[in-house]
Amino acid sequence: MTNVAATEQNRESFETALSRLETIVGSLEKGDLSLEDSLKLYEEGISRARFCQERLEEAEAKIEVLSQDARRVLDRTAKAEPSR
């Protein structure tokens, strides 16, 4: 993938990349492309799959941080409440 294509891909959303990946898979599954076109699409598909995986890992890390923060807040709130 060229640097221009990589830069454009970094600007796209997860949803756009996933949609394109699904289109690529569909095209490859049909089997009516030339070998050269199939290889180009496969390469693009791998690149988009990596992009999607990275975005998912980033989202998972953010969720983990937020969950830990929420647990700390809840723990402090529970400790601050008087016993009944």
C-alpha cells in the first residue's frame, strides 16, 4: 500500500474500513478476478483488517480504563456510606 493510501486509510472510520473489507471479501469469494487483481484486493484487505483490529484494541483499552475508573468511584462511594 502506498503512503497516500495508508494516510487516507488512517483518516477513515472503523465502520468505513469494515464495510470496505466486507466488499473485498465478497469480491474475492466470487472468484472472477484475475490473479493480479485478487492479490491487490487481498493486500488491501489485510491492511484494512489490521486497521480494524488496531481500532478494536484501542477501544478495548479505553473501555478497560473507564471500567477501572468506575469501579474506583463505586468503591469510594460504598466506603463513604455509613453502615446500617
